[in-house]
Amino acid sequence: MAEDNTGPVEMGAEMDYPEHEKTYAMFLALTKYGTLGCVVLLIGMAVGFFTAAGFITATIVTILLLALGVYFLK
């Protein structure tokens, strides 16, 4: 059931600020690394499909770019 708040509606319930900040930090990390993964995947596919580099070289480029991205985003 709903809680009985005796104060005004604007006051609301107490917020758990540490939990809110932890959730927001996880959201930012997921957004940051998810974007990195999508960009690296697209670059790796472009190297593999549109150049004469081949599958192995495209895989190596993708892994190197992902490693560099993770290193610089920390």
C-alpha cells in the first residue's frame, strides 16, 4: 500500500543518494563502454569488408582498438 505522507507532495519520501549515485555511475560506464564497443565494431567491419586486409587483420585491429579505448576511457 501507499505510504501515508503527512507533509506536502513536493517533499516526497527520503531518497537514497548513495544508491542513486552508484546507479548513475553504472549507467555512465555502460553508456561509455557500449558506445566504444559499437564504434570499434564498425571500424573493424569497415577494415574487414572495404580493404584487402582480410579477416585476421580486421580482428587484430578491432582487438587493438578496443584495448586502447578501454585504456584511455578509464
